[in-house]
Amino acid sequence: MSLTKSIKPKKQRKILFNAPLHIREKLVTSPLSKELRNKYGIKRLPVRSGDTVKIMRGNNAGLEGKVVKVNRKTGRVHIEKVTRDKADGTPVFIPIHASKVMITKLYLSDKERKQIIERKTGRKVIEEKEEEKKETETAEAKEEKEESKVEKSEEVGK
């Protein structure tokens, strides 16, 4: 996303550091995991608190946890379980840049988040709970069909 027409690094940084928060929200984006890409058809989304992310770079690479806080001003994400102890012993979250994490599970309780995904894909978002219900219903329907086939074959055999 180009914020300015200039290619000078000084002007690029100035625009980036002075950008308003509604534009910075779009800059705090992370790629989605392969499963989510296939499911929703989107490559990346802005990170929100409640998402489950996996750290891809740095000393904490490979760790996975929920996002506790997103700092739009600095573009950093605070993840639970990723802490360091201060000199007095109190734990503090380690800020990690949003581009260095991958979203593994989306927090879809927010209706605005659903609208963003629907707008980008052009299709309705189905939550995981609803999806599980549909899967169990289809499995039950398959079992009933198999049972009816067995009954028909027994009737034909008589």
C-alpha cells in the first residue's frame, strides 16, 4: 500500500510515522495460515485482539498464543505466554511486529470482522460452531442412507 508517490525513503518514513490510526490499522496486517487461506480465500488481514497467532521470526519463533493487545501506533502485537521478567520480577509482554506473525485462528465474534471478510471474498462467513453442526448433520444423513440401502438389500434378498 503506497502512502505517497515519492520514492525517497525520508518521505516514506515521514508519511508512515505521521499516518493517522485508521490507516495504521491497515498497516498492522499479518498473513493467514494455509488452512485459513483455503477456507476464506484471503491472504492477509489486520490483526485483532483475540486472534490466535504463531510467531514466525525472532527468538520466540514457533510459539503460538492469543493476541492480548495490538498497538497501532508502533505496529506491534502483544501475545500471551510471550513475556520477559523485569528487574523487579513482574512479567511484561514482548512486543512483536505484526508482519512477523501468522494468524492461525480468527476471532469472529466481532461483526465488523465478518463484514471485512465478506467484503473481500464476496461470500458469507460461517463460524466454526455452525460448520461443525453441518458436518455432523451430513454425517448423520450419510449413515441413514447407508442403513436404508442395507435394509433395501435385505428386502431384495428375501
